Amino acid sequence: MRESIVINTTPILTIIAACGNLQILEKLYGRIIVPLEVKEEILEGGKSLFGVDEFVNSKFLTISHTHVIIPTHLSEFLDKGEASVIATAIKENISLVCIDETEGRRFARIEKLTLTGSLGILLKARKNKIIPYSMKEIIPKIVNHGIWLSERVIQEVLAEDD
């Protein structure tokens, strides 16, 4: 059985920017859990509403219908999305979370969760031949949608994709 994952807002939008949809998640993971707080962030969508249609049309996602109780030590330091991903993973006993932001990743490590990020998922999809294009082709698509990637992370991903 393929593993389950709890995923945050930025990785969802990054994967949509890279691939145009979220199908790679369905091919890589048995269950993709989206906390209600993350759904709300995506549906807010900012000015462009980028990714809303792709998210709503991804029927394979398991979207929580209630807000998760977020422990104070998470809510004080993280945004609702990151905190809800970590709290949901703990509540549902799921070890794998997808968070891109540094602080969220730090707290996930403290909680002994296994981490991946959006670029980690894209690399995994490349290695499993789910997506045919290289990370060198994918990264500009992500950046062109206004998603910030550090130069260090870009270089690490490009080196791993060779």
C-alpha cells in the first residue's frame, strides 16, 4: 500500500504551477490529506485565484471537513496551514508531511514527522517517470507563477535531477 501524506498550501500551488494539475499526487500517494485550513487558504486564492480550479477538480484528495485542534506551540509560531498540516498528521498518525516553509519544516522535525517539499515530490515523480520534463524545465514554470525558490534549493534540485 502506498503511503499517505498531509499537504500544505504552497506545495499544492507549486505542483499546479509545475504540472498544470495535481495528478502526480494521485500516482505517488495512497491518500492525500488536505486539512480544512489549507483548503480555505487555497479557495481565498488572492487576486489571481491561481490553482483554485485545479484544486477543486482533484477529486482524489481527502479534504478534512472540520478544523483540526491546533496546539498552542504550533499556532503561536506558524500560519494556520502549516500548523494544521502538522496537527492533522499527528492526529491521523500519518508520518509524512509536505511543507515548504522553513519554520513549518522545523516544527515538523520537532514532532518527528517525515518531510518532503513540493520540489521533493516533483523529483520523486521524475524518478518514477510520472513527469517527462526535467527540473530545469519545471523550475521556470514555478517561478513564473510568483512562487519563490531559494537559489540553494534550486541548485540542489538541479544537481539531484542529473
